[in-house]
Amino acid sequence: MTEHTTTVQIADKDGHTTLQLTQAETLDLVDQNAGAWVFADRQMVQRDQLAQADFSTLASVRIVPPLVGG
């Protein structure tokens, strides 16, 4: 049996990249993008919440740079 994957989008200044990742791979990516905002199914979440999420029901994860007001 294969591990469930979900669609993960990583936004940056050039656009975004879309990947199909396992939960462990997604958490590693969140760790690599410290300070980024993370959304699971359109709701902002913390890394710990994502670690506890049921990836079999999760449609998508988005990792985006934080907005900075001026």
C-alpha cells in the first residue's frame, strides 16, 4: 500500500510550483520555508496542526511568503 499524497503548492516571487507530496515530505518543505504562511484546505494552520492532520482527507496545502505591510 502506498502512502497518501496531497497537492502542495509553493508560491514565490516567480509564481508557484505544484507537487504531490506525502505528509512527511510536506512537513519537511514547511520546515525548509520557515516563516512562510501555510494553508491546509484554505485555512491557515501551524506546522503542528499540519502534522496532526489526516492527509487522506486533505485536498491541498499552500505554502506562501508572508505579506508585509508598508
